[in-house]
Amino acid sequence: MRDKLTKIIKAYEELEAKLMDPAVVSDPKEYARLAKEHASQSELVARAREYLGALDDIDAAKEMLHEADAEEKAMLQEDISANEAKLPELEDEIKFLLIPADPNDEKDTIVEIRAGVGGDEAAIFAGDLFKMYQRFCESRGWKIQILSSSPSEAGGFKTIEFKVTGEKVYSVMKYESGVHRVQRVPKTESQGRIQTSTATVAVLPEADEIDIQIDQNDLRIDTYCASGPGGQCVNTTYSAVRITHLPTNTVVQSQDQRSQIQNREVCMQMLRARLYEMELEKQQAEQGAARLSQIGHGNRSEKIRTYNQPQDRVTDHRIGFNGTYNGVLLGDALSSVIEALAAAERAEKLAQAV
């Protein structure tokens, strides 16, 4: 372990030297690449230095024991015990940091919420989930841009797609992918009966053009007039855009932007993200790998979380985590659920690494 960590620290210091090289500083792309690599290694190096420092302190204290008097020996033994006590935790942290990170964790994210079973109540629930994510993203300083939406006359959305931009968005939002279920008395229910409704959340890492190359000959692009709820015409120009990727029959559409050019760009963002996800799933299937143990990548056909209003409880079924209905869906406690999911994934990765 000592030799491996020493090599990691040396490589990191060499990287720091490169970042100060005038030739690198004058090349924005190369500087950005190295700066990103430097930042990704900083936590590992900090833990490695702490670990090696503790080992050095233990060795030095043991060496001093030979010439110490009784009082000094007691103090040195305390130092040795204190340093030895923190080594196991540091080792676990280092093992986890040595596991290759998901290359998508740094990416911005496209989120799609789609009303499922439950009619109008499912659409209202989809709207509630969107508001929950809005509050969550705002609390982290992330920006949300609505890409496409289909409002429901009863409230909420039949579907809504939005882009989340910020630091390591996908590394957090990926845990929300799956089927969400709500149990509550709908506003439209006059008899006070509890209804169960669902909404599907799909979380896609945004794909750059370099990730996915799309042949323009594979696209069918249709334009039409944007419309509001009930079919009311929003404008009389053909600004709305629908793009069909013919080889995969993948359809994306956008009408919420101000111009046809903007709607087309939004459609291409969504299309690249969906094709990128298809490619990732294909690679994982070929490798015979499950989607990272369901944690963070719950299959869309699976129920990952239930929001029970009468019992004021939210249960994440992947890890058995319980929170309060108002705290999670109506407040800012979603972070506690995601932190628990991240901890479970961390524990599983550590177990596999041993």
C-alpha cells in the first residue's frame, strides 16, 4: 500500500508541475484537461498523504520508545494507538477512491418525468416530483432549463423534460431513475379514498457531440405550431420541432423555446442523451453486467420509492430507507435519501474491491 500511494502522490506532484508549465498554460484545452484530472485526484492524494503521515508517525514513535523513560513511553504509546486507530478508516476511503469513477458523474443531466398509472392524479404527482427536483437543485446552486413539457389540464404534467446544469449533477441525480409511487387522497376525490399513482423518472447523462455522432441522413425533422393546454395555439409560426431517429425509432420533440432553431437544438440534446444511454446499456449487456446493482440505476420498470401521505412516510425500496412525506416531497430532505443511497453504493463497491 505504501509504495502504491507514494507513486500516486509523485504522479500528482508531476501533474501540478505541468499545470505551471507556460506551454500548458497557453493551451486552454490541455490546461483544462489537466486541471480536471488534478481536481479528480485531489481527495485521493489528501487521504494518501494522511495515511502515509500516520505510518511515518507510528514508525518514528516506535523508534523513540527504545530511549524513552516511563512517562515518555506512555505518551508515545498513546500516539501510536491513536494513529493505528485511524488507519482502517483511511484504508477504506482510499480503496473507494481508487475504484474508477463513473465517467458520466461529471456530466450535466437531462431528466424526464412521465405520468404513469393513475390518470389526472399521476400527472399531478409528476408535477409534484418536478417541484421537488426544482427545490433540490436550487438548494445546490444548480440551474434548471425546461426542454419540453406537456401540461395536464388537471394540473401537473403528462410529461416534462428538463436539463440540470451544475457541478457533478449526474453523480447525484442518477439515483432518481426509476418508478416513483404515491399513495394519497387526490384533490379530485370526493369520498376521501386513497389512490395509488405512479410516475417514471428517467435520468440521462448529457452526451456531447463527440460522445455520439449522429448521421443527419438518419433523421426525420418535422415542424409544427406550438400549442398550449387544450390545443390553444401559442403562436402561428412553425417553431415547434419533432425529430425522429429512424434507425432506433427514437422520437424527441420541443416546443417550449422561442424559435425553431432553439427547439431544434434542444431536440438534438435530448436525442444525443437517449442514444448515449442506449449505447451504455448495450455495452453493459455485452459485458453481462447489471446496471450498477440497481442503486442509482433502477430499471424504469421497477418501483424504487413510495410516497405515502396518510402515514407521512417516504420509503426507498432499494435500501429500506424511510423519511417523511412532507420532508422529502414538499421540503428539502431529498438530500438525506440520496446520501443514504450513495453510502449504500459506496459500501457495495468497497465490498467488491476487497
